[in-house]
Amino acid sequence: PAPSPAPVPPATPARRHRVVLYIEDDEVNTLLMQHVFESLPTWRLVTAPNGQAGLALAASEHPDVILLDLHLPDMSGYEVLKQLRSQPGTRHIPCIAVSADAMPPQVKATLDLGFFRYWSKPIAIKEVVAGLEELFAALDAVQSR
């Protein structure tokens, strides 16, 4: 059985509803993220268990951000990013790499390929909430110009 997740810190009020796509094949990680989003009423989590499903959801749901596991069963997260960047409807979506491979050279190489951020597993709930709040605030600032 999965350990009980830590309490989720409250999010600051968002200006508008946000959609986050989480492409992750590990059910425990997905359940943890779903638990985090249950306490965030203006944020909606959409999940995909593999790269192909994630690409389809990215095209149909138009998420504000994509959290992307780098080791998926059908393709790497790098290939998913490449395909997202090749499509006009998804090329602008910020993608955050999520992986247990957190060695500095791996992190640097991943960021150099175009990921917005790199979060290592196990995911820190406070880091997720704070990081998404920061990203959404930046998106709001750009959209209000």
C-alpha cells in the first residue's frame, strides 16, 4: 500500500481555472498528484498513462502546463516533448520534466532540450504547488500585457 501523502499546502487564489496534464505511468505517483489537486479547486488535473495518450490529451485539452515523466512505457519523455514542440497547438505549452534521474548532468541536459523545469521524484508537494503557482503567475503576467 502507498504511504499516506503529506497534507497539501493551500494554494494562493488563482486568477482563472488552470489545466495541468500529468503524463505518468506509475499509478502511485498519479494518485499522489490527484490528491494534491483535490485541494486546489481552480486547478484541474488530467492524467495520461503513456506518451501517445498524453499527446492526444495535450491536443484536445489545451493544458496550461504539462508534467512529463521521462521514462514512459511507449516512448521517452524526450520524444513526447519533441512531438509537442512540432505541433502548432502544443508547441507553446511549458513542460516540466519529472524523473528520479536527478544527477546534475541529466538535469542540465534535460533543461537544455527545452523543458521549463526539472522536478525530481519523489515529488515534493510543496514544490509542486509553489512551482505551479509561480508558473501560473508568470503566464497571467504575459497574458495581461
